[in-house]
Amino acid sequence: MKIFLTGGSGDLGKVLSYHIEKRGDTALRFDIREPSDHHGKFIHGSILDREKLLASLSGVDCIVHIAAWHGYHEFTKKKNANEFWDVNVTGTFNIFQAATLMNINKIIFISSESVTEKNGMYGLTKRLGEEIAEHFIQNHHLNILTLRPRAFIPFWNKEVYSSFVEWAKWFWKGAVHINDVVHAVMLGIDLLATKPLSHHLILPVDGAYEYTQNDLQNWDKLGPGTTFKKYYEKYYDLAVKSGLDPTAKPTIQDISSTKQLLGYEPHYSLKNLLEDLSKYGGSGPSESHE
């Protein structure tokens, strides 16, 4: 199977290409910049270039539409409103239109939990992307699975996180590991390969948690840090030393629908983070796509 990855040179495209290739399929990595690794086949192009996009989709079985400017680009002001619109809205329309013209009927759209945010261009453009997907489902009968992951920039992206500790401070609030996002995408590819969807399926993607709903509802009822100590007491001093607040209550998404419909089970949790921090320190573990 040939799987076309828009934004294929980015972090998610990198890890996806590894897993797609590992199982014997072909990853076609469509991007404006070359990847830093050798997995898959690189195709230089922009999703704003309609002719190049159409030419590059020949023989493709499935599209994973990743290409976008993200919340990080908005937070750092590295991209302006026009750039967000061009890539996230016009580019997304171009992908679905090209898929229609090329009779490609298996598409995974990487949206974001930020669609629920009322302010900001990132959330707006992702909401519009989902509306465009709905239009093509209703009017062109495209088979589109939309995934809404939390932010998933990996710790090994040193352009964003200077150290594993800095990444841990972000992850601490509630997040998803990039390898879990890849797991969800691969399950989505398999789902689309087996049967057509009856409607626009939109599924949230979150990480794993030791905390239960009861823990969250009764957070630190017995005193500051007591909920943390229930699961991670031996890491308490390490957490404080690293600037991780044991009293901070994470936000957790309801992913029951994703588990039921995709068979998705996230693996990386706060326990894994603390184990990595204890074992590897501020440098963190080596980059791994397993």
C-alpha cells in the first residue's frame, strides 16, 4: 500500500514513515523540505501547488494529511494569520479536492484538540479544516477519519525543547506522546482499509494515565501532593527538583470512543516520564520510534 504523508518531513511524518516502511508499505513523504532521515520516499512539493499535488498522488492508496502550521507557530509568532489560512485552510481544501479528482477514498486528517479553543488562528483553521472534511464527505463521499490529538511535539525536537526536563514540564499538564499518535494513525489506516465509514468519524487522541476519574474528582483531598504520592511517591523529590509540580492536576480527555472504534490503547504515561527522567536525567532517552 502507498501511503501519502503531507508534511511528511516533520516529526509525525518521520515516525510514521518508519512504521509504515517497517510493515512493508511505502511512505510517500510530500513536503517543502527534505527529511532528516532516510525512511520512505521523499517528494518535494507544497500542498498549495495543486498541479504538483495531483501529479504526486498517482497510485496512492491512502492519504494522511498532517501538513499544517501548529499552535507552537502561533505561540511563538513565527507564522502570521495569512500563513495559517493558506496552509491550514486552503491547503486542506486542496488535499480533499485532489483526492476527489484522483479517486483516493481513504484519508486521515490530523486535526487538533485546539478546535475547542475560541481564540486564535490555529484553533479556527483546524475547525474550518474539519468543516471542509465534512463537505467532502457529504458531497463527494470521501472516506475521512479525523483524529484530534493533543500537542505531540517530541522531546527530541531540540528546536522546541532544549532538554528533556523542558519537555517534561509541558507534558506534565496532560499530553500525548508522539509514538501514541502514530499508533492511532496506523490503526486508522487499517480501519479505512477494511471498510467504508458511515459518517465523519472524529476521534480524540490522548496519552495514558495512572490517575482515575475518582482521583481527579477528589484531587489532593488529603493534602497537597497526596494524589501524586499515591502512584509516584518514590519520584516525589525528583519531580520537585526538576521543577515538576506534584500538586498540579492534569487535564485528561475522554478517549473511550477512540478505544472502542480504533482499538487504541496509549502507552506513555507520567510514570514512564518519571522513569525516563530518573534513568536518563535532563538529556532524556535516545530518540526512539518504537
